Amino acid sequence: MAVTPRRRVLRYELREGSADHVLSALADLLRVSVLPHEERVQLLGGAFVTEALRPYWVDGVSPVEAHERLRAANPELAEVIEAMAPMLLGRSESRSEAQAALRFVEALLQRR
């Protein structure tokens, strides 16, 4: 029986996996996902930002303070986050606005 990407993902043991092993698991997860390509890119961008800030964004620390801590520890990574943030935010906002517009149109159509 052939091992499908989904079955391979379910079998991954990531706790002791190498970076290549984890990357392979992520690639398989994305491959079997029903998300469109743009949403997968948005998801990865958000995960990247979250992971970059994780050590600095602890209880009681604001996002701005977390970013300042990241900048002090790793200025290059902080610059990458700064460059990506507007694009990620813009895509997220436009997706939210599009969903709101669709809900509005659906509500209008239901009133008729």
C-alpha cells in the first residue's frame, strides 16, 4: 500500500526530528491542505513572525516591546519582520473586508 502525504504527515515524529525532517513535514502539510496558495503563504508569513517574536513576547509584554527586544537581539531579523508586517497585515485586512462585504451582500439577498 502506498503511503500518501497525509499518512506520512501523521507518522512524523517531530520532537526529535532534524530541521530537514520538520521542513518535510511542513511541506507535506501544506501539500495536502485545501487552502489556496495565497492563504498558505499568508499562514507561513504569520507563523514566521510569531516564531521570530515568541521568545520576546511573554506575559505583560506588548507587541511593540517584543519587537524592540527582538531588534536588540537580532537587528536583521527585526528588519525582515518590519518589511513583512505591512504586507501580511494588508492581506489579512483585505481578506476580512472581503468576507464582511460577502456577508453584507448575502444579508441583502436574504431580505428580498
